Amino acid sequence: MSQPPPIRPRPANVDLWEGYLDELYEVYMATIIRSTPNLWGLPVRARYQPAYGNKGFSFWHLISEGKEEEERTPDPRRCERIEWVRWAIDCAEKGDNCVRHFRSQQRNRTILWAHEVDYAVVVEFRQNRYMLISAYQLREHRRAQFEAEWKKQAMK
């Protein structure tokens, strides 16, 4: 069973935040954009527009949280786990049982759930590819919800 990459700790000094963001963006570019992952034989693409601060739209959804696009704020847990996005996709592609998957109740989305570390990657099927929507560390109430949904769909 595959283990996730190490957590990328955030700087204690807020003055170093811009450099940390650039570092995270480089990881994102290397693991998602320049080296496109595949999921069940289809490419996983990321959205660039609308860009924010010269960084792609999907990147911000991987490192921030909030319901309103204009009001999203960086989430340290998401930032620290930026490398887990590619890891979870690769595990699902290989059929590694550390990642469970199920259809979301929202739209045409699939949740890739690394259940042992409570991490989720959300992708959406679109014709001949998957679009990377978001990724996040689960909170306790979501874990129970994911467990129930996964069991329900696994029984079918």
C-alpha cells in the first residue's frame, strides 16, 4: 500500500508566504500541468482561467477554501498536502486500495478518497478527460459521510 508524500510545512514567518506560494505552485506545475496524470486511462486536466495572481484557477482550489470564489482563503492543511493530489490520482489509476472512489451526489463528479489519511481529490468527467476540481483534508463529519457513501455504492 502506497504512502503519501511528506507534508510540505508552511513557514512560521508570514513574510515568507509569497515564496511558499511560489514553491507550492511549482509543485503543482510539475506534478499536474507539465506531467499530466491519468485516471482510468484518461488525462486529468486543470483549469487555468480565471487566473488569480498569475496562478491557475485549479491551483487556488487545491490550496484554499471558501464558498465564494472571491473570498477563498488559503488553508494550511491543503497547502501542506499539495503533493498528495498527484499521489491520490496515481494510486487510483493503479487500483491501489489506499484510495477508494465513489460518485458524488453533485453533478458528474468522482471523489478519490485516500481513506487512511482522510484526504480527498475531486474530479469531474468531461467527454474524454477528467477535470481536477479540488482536493482537501477531510474533517470528521465528512469522513462518516464518505464512508457511508462509499459503502452504499460498493454494494451495488
